[in-house]
Amino acid sequence: MFRPNLIRGVLLLGILVLLEGCIFFTLRDELTEMQRAHALTGRVFNQTQPETNVLLVLYQQTSGGLRISKGTILSSAVSQFVVETPATGTYYLFAFEDLDNDLTWDEKEPSGYYGNPDAIVVTDQSPETLKGLDIHLSASPARPDGFPEEISLSADKLGDSIVKIGQVVGFDDPILSQEYGNKGYWEPLSFIREVGICLLFKEKYDADKIPVLFVHGALGTPLGWVDIVDRLDPVRFQPWFYYYPSGLSLSKTSAALNWMVNHLHRHYGFRELYVVAHSMGGLVARSFILKNGHENLQDFVKLFVSISTPWNGHKLTAKGVRQASVAVPSWYDMVPDSPFITSLFARRLPESVAYDLFFSYRGDCSLLLENNDGTVELSSELDDRAQGEALRIYGYNENHGTILTNEAVIAQINLLLQQKRILTPQLATPSP
């Protein structure tokens, strides 16, 4: 199981000891490749049987004609896709409902193209994400000239959408292992290709339960929430997990979270969402909540609980940014008083949000840090700007990781969830 105090080893050793070893070379290669990568995003509409898979086919124009570059399974109810292009070039998108699960379009299965179809031209100057490439399925679309007659996908061409929304996973799923938590920090591109950027469900969506969104911190995975989730009231709440590569820019990961939550909100129409975040995840969560409330003008986020969050970043990341041969992108955002940190407090939390701040204070003597919880200095956890917006502040004699397993912490979080549920009028949830 992931224990967040592993972050200490990264911040106090990985950042300060500025190793010029394999891990930094790998990180440099990953970031270089990410700068060249492009993503195509859109939605598939008019699915006739929501319980079946939709297959997305990416065609690439070659000197020998069109060929299938890759296929993507869309099993999420919202049918949102984000696929990576393997290189610059000209592409076309096709989707079909795989009613018989044979990975082959039999011409009777509902299908459709992006456009008529329209070419998608990707160049080095293209935005890193090309948006709005929606596909509308129909019972009998015409086959355009020049497209292969047979549309069949082999296992080596089959992958998943970069973004996964609403996929149900158990805590025993291999993608939640600490190996992937580490990879998300040091090899973010590999993480995206192997895991994705995910908003995962612990169970199938239930309109009668309030979703509680958990956001992990650096090197984290949803396994860090096991003890708290096991104590949630299963009748009243449903756990959701934001699972993201923690080495990426925090502004980008928070924007991705806002994008995914809004898609789920449009689809399910839930009226309330509670957010619980640990460590660096609190920065991601606050950024998401600000975007959601002030830019999207939504008011469904009702409760925000941050746990041991470095509200003014971590001063050792500044040393890493200055001295490492290549810096983890999230380090730039974690530098105290960085533009990202400053942006978090340029606006107050929306009025709809009740905010509670938890902090840990059992650290040890350190030549590198002032009073701390073993990883984060108390001056950052208790930044005046964050305290000024908190309704309640709770301190615990735990370190940065063990606070998530403390019985008093778990009981208090559950009490806050229950109290908020009672105080907030329960409105009927419309059908999607």
C-alpha cells in the first residue's frame, strides 16, 4: 500500500541530492517527447447500447493510402476520448459500437466519422490538444471513397483513451500500485500511456449517493485513501479518485480534473460533490475548485478538506529547479510564491464551498527544514492565506503520511461529511 511519507525521500533526497543518474535522463527524454506529442479529443454521441464498448479508430494518411494507426476502447458512459497521435501528419477518426465484441465493424453496427470525414492535420505548430472532434453514430453511414473496406483491430493496435472517466476499479487493480505512483512522478509520459489521466469510481455511479472526490499528492495513487474509504458510509457516499501523473504541471492537472468533473456533471447532473485532498493534491484540488466555481460558474462543490497541504509550496523544490539538469514540471509550481501558488489565493474559494484544514506536525530535527511534519514545513501547511479561509483547523501529532491512517482523523473527516450532508438541502437528481 502507498504511504505518502515516501514523498520525504523524494523531496529531501531526490531534489536536494541532484543526482545526474538514469532517472533524470529518463525524465529529460520523457519531457522532450511530450513537447512533440499532440492529443485529439472529442465525444461520441448517439450510442444505442450504453453497456457496450465503442471503438475509436485513428487512420493515418501514408504514401500507400490510409492505414489504421491505433484503436481505442471507449467504455465510459460519457464516451469522452483523448487519443495521442504517434507523429505529425494527417489523420481521420472513425468510431463504431462493437455490439458483438469482435473488434471488427460488420457494417450493421452503428458507426460514424469525424466530419464527412474531415482531415485532421497535425503539425509541429498545432496546439498540443486539438479539441471538439465529435463523432455522431448512425445506423448506416456511407463508406467514404479511399477508406479500407475492412475495419478490424488487432491486439497490438488496441489501447485506451488517455483520459479515463468513470471507470470502476478495485483497490487490487495493478494500475494502482506504488510502481505507477513513482512512474507518474518521474516518467509522466509513460504513466499517461500505460495508465492515463483518470477520474476513477470505486463502484458504479449511484444517483442516491453523494460523490466524494479524493485527490492524492506527489508519488500518490488511490491506495493512499484505503483506510479513509473503508470507513465511509456506503449508503450515503460514493468514492471517486483523481489519479494523475504527479510530475506534470499542477495547473494542467487541475485543468484536466475540472474538465473531467464537468463532463460527469453534465452527464449525471449530481447536485453535490465533496473533495478531500492530501499534500500537493490540495493545491490541485483548490485550483480545480476555483476554476469550477469562478470560471464555469458551478456551485456543486460543497465541501473541501485539505490534509497536510504545502500551501506555500516547498522550498527544496526551488533548489531542485535551480540546480537539477532537468526539473520535474510540478517542481516549478511548488516553488514558494510561484505564479501557480500566487494564483491559488488571487481569488477566494466560492461561497458554496465549506473549507476545513487538517495539518500534521510530528516531524524531526532537520538542517534542511524548519518545524515540519517530516516532509512539509508547518509554515507552509499553516500559510495565513489558507487559514484565513478555513472554517475549522485541525492539528494532529502525526507525520506527513501517517495522518491518513490516524483513527481520529478518519473519524473527523467522516463527521464533517455527515454534517455537511445533513446541513445541505437534498435535491432530487435529474436523469441524464
